[in-house]
Amino acid sequence: MKHHLRMTIYALLTGAIMAGFSSPAWASIRVFACEPEWAALATEIGGDNVSIYTATHALQDPHHIQARPSLIARMRRANLVIATGAQLEIGWLPVLLRQSANPKIQPGKVGYLAAANYVQKLNIPNRVDRVMGDIHPSGNPHIQTDPRNIAIVAAVLLQRLQQIDPAHADAYQARYQDFTGRWNAALQRWQQQAMPLRGERVLVYHKGWAYLLRWLGMVESDALEPVPGVPPTTSHLSSLLSKLKQQPVAMIIYAAYQNSRAAEWLAGRADIKAVKLPFTVGGTDAASDLFGLYDDTIHRLLIAAQAK
């Protein structure tokens, strides 16, 4: 019995050791991705040379994350942090960076990449006041809803990976070129498929869709949140319902992480569709990677537009 127990423990330890050697944890670069879209992009370009930890998932509001000790521990070991930036993670990321005491991934270092710094930001306010709600002083941070921004960030990410891990620079370059070729082809396909959406007016739950709507030529009519970050109120929804009689919209769109109740309530009374969009990788079953994210987004929008 003792011999059998020793053999079992030996087998478990051996298996764990072998699993460790085959695990991405032994990759050249440890990436801490604040949001799923950046984890997916790092996977596309980094391949087996990166091990990736994602701090949030698609059913979480990325504005409001707790700076848990487990996140600090992950960041302490990271070689590269990929954040959205534009103060999206202002409530939790600075704490993680400070507590990690990791000099390689602090802002201004090659190991810190804030994606929003490299794209043209929308909705930059002229002033910021508490009564305006959850306003981002440097502009709308939800840049991932436009796939053209993904292409821009991909080029920056390639440079960072090559700087941090020059031994695999050629491998990163090859994967980047492969990704870019597939991405450009997908962009053309998506833009062609989405042509019927141009000019369509929509209501949004939260003002997180500016980049998507600009890309597709759609128009934001209003938001279910009375001010950004404040949940829909009965009075505000009633006001929107009255407005819809004068200015109809094609649909209401909301992110997978948001409560659908207000959108469904208003859609039912206005006789329009409430459309759940993935918002990021993993938001729906079909949005399992970056390509699926936009495939499914356009598919859902087209179905709603055709049903109006």
C-alpha cells in the first residue's frame, strides 16, 4: 500500500514537471493583458513564444475591477503589460503597477503598452465635471470596437515583442505578416458585408460604441444611461420612448457584460430589436477570437437591421 502510494505521488509529480516544461509559462515573454482583445492579439503575433494572462473577461465591466493580490503577483512576473489606456483601467491598473514593484512594466518603459496612445481617439471632452458621469478626459477608450485600430496596435505590439525578445524577432515578424494579411482580407470582407448598415440610427446602452459606429457609418441617437456609468432609470427610459415616436431607430445595442433588462424593456415597447454584441473576445460563443469578434458583431447587426 505504501509502495503504491509512493508510486502515485511520484507519477503525479512527474506529470506536473512534464506539464510545466510544455506549458506556455516557459515561453520567452510573459504578457499581462488587461482585456481579452489584447490577449488575443498577443496570441496572434507571439505564438508559442509568449505566455499570456488575461486580467478580465468579456462578461466583466473593464472599468470596475478589483486590484486583487493574484493580479499583483501576475504583474510582478510580467515582461509586458498591454492595457487599453485612456484611463479605462484608472480604478485598478495604477495600483497593480505600483504594488508589483516591477520596473520593466511601468509607464514609459518598453514593457508597458497602452494601446489607445497609438490611435485617433474620439469623444475627447472640452471639460470634465462629476455631473457628466464617467467621462474619460483623454477620450473614449473603447478603441477595440473598430478593427482598424487593432491593425494599428498590432504593429506597435510587434515592435515591443522584438525589443523585449530579440532572439525571436524573426518569428514575431513572420507571425505579424501572416496576421496582417488575414486581417486586411477580413477588413475588406467586413466592410462589404456591413454596407447595408450605413446611415442606420441606433440607441446604445453605454457610450462605448463610437469607434464601431464611425467605422460602419452608423449613427448614435442616444444612450440608455442618463449619463455615462449611471444605470438606466425609469424616467430616462420613458423619455427615450417618447423620443422614439418622433425619431425612430433601427435597434438598441448593448455589450455582453451589461444587463439586458433596460434594453429589452425599451425595445419591446418601441417595437425594435435589442441586440447583444460581444464587445470583446469571448463576449459570445462565436466571438472566440479576434476574427470571430467582428464576424459575429456584423452578423448580429445585420439581422437586427433586416428585421426592422
